[in-house]
Amino acid sequence: MKDSCMKRITIAIDGHSSCGKSTMAKDLAREIGYIYIDSGAMYRCCTLFCIEQGLVRADGSIDAEGLEARMGEIHVSFRLNAETGRPDAYLNGVNVEQRIRTMEVSSHVSPVAALPFVRAAMTAQQQAMGREGGIVMDGRDIGTAVFPDAELKIFVTASDEIRAQRRYDELIGKGEAADFDEVLANLRERDRIDSTRAVAPLRQAEDALVLDNSHLTIAEQKQWLLEQYHRLTDEYVH
């Protein structure tokens, strides 16, 4: 566990979808005694709200005007799950951790997350959560837009096929029907939207450390992250 006298920093982990950001961020936070915040889950909550409130049109487009008028109704929070030891996402006080991980939500989350007013609202909530430091947050724009002054920034990537296989395996493991080609196409489309949106696009921060985990085990990733954390915090001590 982390020395209570040590400076509590902000750790920003960005990268492409399905490259394991959330898993490594959760594990790192638990290991060093930090708070973990899944920013992607916040955008998924907004997307689930759209689906449930009829703000996704028949052609798949988003009723942006309708959503903007109702953004004040969207309140995202996280509560620790005693069984898993990890935080679950809550939308307006209701646990939606499982519902936000479906392919239906995945297929609409990037267009919702690209809306400027959605990003502004979620960024404000994220910054409020991390104001005191001692957090690990993962997403697409944490090191560039949410916490540009974060002391430790990591940019995670992996090949398209490996990321799609991980996502496919995750869905099958949950008992959901999934088609690999559909998952791969969805992943590539999300990458395209995330990287080309006008507001806070997905990109590597200039001072971010790159981690390509295409061929790394979870244990190897964890060890690498801990080394980066200790290297930085040791500098503050010395």
C-alpha cells in the first residue's frame, strides 16, 4: 500500500477501446490505495439514458437537442461493490454496471461522447471527482482535456484484432451473443469517431508514456505500471 506521507498524484490512463485500460487502472488503484474513476462508464451512462428515454432515433442517430435539454437529469456516481472489490457505475442512483457494457450501448456511445455539451458536463464531473489527487482515471481524453497537468500519463494501445478478440471474449463470457466481425467493425468505427471528433479527440498527450500491451499479460502490465508509479513518486520523496 501507498505510504500516507507520499504525495498523492493524479494518474491519467488514455487509449483505444478494448485495450484493457479499465482493468489495469482498477488494479493499479487498488494496489496503491487510490480512487478509481471509469470515465468511459460515465459516457456509457449518458448513452444508456438516451436509449431508455427514446433519444436514439430509428436510424441510430442521436436526438442531440433533446439530450442537451435533459443533461441536468443525468447524474453519474460510483459505489464500491463489496463482492468484486471494484466500483460499479450508478445512473441516477440505480446500478447500471452490467447494462452499460452491452453491444447496444457500445454501438451508440461514441456519437454521444462526441457531443460537446456531453463532454463539457462529464469533464466537469470528472474534474470535481479528482480535485484532491490520489486518483486513477481512464478514458480517451484524461491526459489531454480532463487532467492535462496529471503527474503520470499513460497511453495504452494494442492491435485492432487483439482488441476485438478481447471484447468478443468478454461478451461471450457474459453469455451474450456476439459476432467477431461485428465487434471488430464496431471497434474500428469507435476509433474513427473518437479520433476525429471536434472536441477532445482521442490522442496521445505529448508527455504520456506509451504502453503497447498487444502481447503482455495482465501481470506484466501491472508490474510495468507499478514501476512507473514508484519511479515518479520516489522522485517527489527524494
